[in-house]
Amino acid sequence: MTKTDRDKKGVMSITHEASLIDKKIGSYKEHFINEYFAYTVKLSNGSICIPRKMAEDYEVQKGTVTQERIKEVAETYQKI
């Protein structure tokens, strides 16, 4: 995985929204481009995965990212 700051605002915002859905999700630390060309987000207590297109869309117009898609991200949570 390669550490990146690309789409950081979108990644951080989606991470925050996912943490409102699943209270176990910790805070954002950093993110990486993974082997599937999505973002793996390192959290204070684990990780989540966010599709790159979703982070890009959130930065351009957050209203295009539905709560259902945020819920799908929250379901990728893995505890350390």
C-alpha cells in the first residue's frame, strides 16, 4: 500500500460519517491506496475501506454520497 493525501477531505468526512453509524469506528489517522485502488483508512483502533470514486464524489458534491453507501463503508470496519 502507498500512503497518500489524495482526496483527504473526502476520506476524513466519510470516515467521520461512518463513525456516526458505527460507534466502534475510531478516528482518522492516515490513508493509503490499496491493491484494489481504493483507500484503506488507518484509524485509531482499526481500519475501513473507502472506494476512491466515493471519496472523489464527496469532495466535489457530498450530496451524491448516500447514507446507504456510508453504511457500506462502515461495514468494512476491522478492529486492530
